[in-house]
Amino acid sequence: MRRIRRCGVNAVLVDCDDARDALELWRRLHAEPPDGVVEAVPGARTVLVVGRTDGPLLAALVRLPGLALDPIAEQPEVVIPVRYDGVDLEAVAGATGLTTAEVATRHGSAGYAVAFGGFVPGFAYLTGLDPALSVPRHDTPRPRVPRGSVAIAGVYTAVYPMETPGGWRIIGTTQLSLFDPGREPAALLQPGGRVRFERIG
């Protein structure tokens, strides 16, 4: 059951049942926004809806029946070539009781979905990680994580689109550009998209 809360003057935050429900609501609002809805931003289990009207009317728009139920055409799958050579690969193997080869195989054989974006432009939280690879973030984040680092933390995997601080466990690297301001859209991975990692080394 969705819960809708006011968020400032002209926005509402929709608490959804789960990540899938949040993504479906976002996809519908993004594909066919009702009159008055300007933007929708997905989160792990929420959708922020910004409008040209005040909160109560916006909340009524989000409650429109069937808003999140109509099917949306799937986006093409994005294939990310990755070398499993990350600085944390051996530590992840030790923490999970797997070999480094098994970590790479399990990570590369799963299919992923973009749940939401955040942290920095182009950073996408991908669901579908093998539960055997669930490891916590580092207690102390690294001050610099290189662009193209393929990493895991908790139930998510992601690729760092630019050099930033970060605490995720780095298991590989890719040369694929995840964020390009000159591209439309600038972020390669969009909510609802499908992703697969292809091992190249």
C-alpha cells in the first residue's frame, strides 16, 4: 500500500511497497506524466514527484488508478565489458568463502536491472546481485575510487562513472563510459534498464 507524503510546496514523496513497485510507478510517470507532473525521481523504495501544482492536488494525480500497472516497453540491454581485476577481489573471495574465479563467474553470470540512480551523475544502483556476493561497504571509504571501477556493496552492484570517493568493494574495471554530458541521455544506465557484465579478462 503506497503512502504519499508532502515534500515541500509542490512535491510529494511516495513510499512504495518495494523496489519493483517504485520502479513501475516511476516508469509510468516518466512515460506518460499526468498534467501537472514535472519530474519523477526513483529511489530504493520511494518516488519523489515534483509538480506545477500544490501538494494535495499532486498527491491526487499520483493516486490515479492503474498508474503503475500498464506495461512499458523494455529498454535495450546494456552490456558492460569488465576485467575482474579489482583491488578488493581477493578480500571479497575470502569474505564469501569463494575463489576469485567463482566471484567473477557469479557476478558476470547474473542479469541486472537499474533500480535507481544517485550519489554522482551516471551512478546506477543495480539489483540482481547473487546473494552469495553480498558484502558490506568498507568502514572507511577510499578518498579516490578510479573511474570505471566495478564494485559491490550489500545487495547492489554498480560502476563508478567518474573518479570519486567511495566505500564499495571493487572487484573489476571497465573502460565503458557510463556518463557523458555530450550524450543524450548523458547517463548510459537509466532506471528500469537491463544490464549484463561480460567478462573480458
